[in-house]
Amino acid sequence: MTVLRKKEIKGMSEKERQEKLKELRLELIKKNVPANKAGKIKTKEIKKAVARLLTAQNAARAVKTTQIPQPAQKPSIQKPKIITK
């Protein structure tokens, strides 16, 4: 259940990712309470899944906030008038 692949995470909406993250964190807390050796492997899997979800969320936020810079316009420079007498 806790093993999440990148394909699965990319297919999730933002809301689904948030729900899954809450669910995994709750499961992690429950696994840490009876700290037995059999639960350590499961704990590592949960931590990896949480890290994958957070990475996907941060990448999605970075894409939303990154704007394509507009090319800078050259300032219009007026040539000085030469006055001859």
C-alpha cells in the first residue's frame, strides 16, 4: 500500500496528494509507537513514499510559480541633434 511510484503520484491531483500525505504520516506515527524490528522496514517505505509525495508537490509548485521572463526591450535612444552654423 505504501509503495508509491512516480507514475502514480503524477496521476494524482493536488487534493489527492494532500490526502495521501496525511494518511501516510498517520500510518508512520502508528508504526513508530510499538517500535519493533519488523516495523522498521515498513517505516522506511512510508518515509520514502512521504518524500516522493513532497517532492512531487514542490515540483508542481515550482512550475506554477515560475514565469517565463519576457525579453527586455531596448531603450529608445534619441540621437543628439548636431547644430552647425
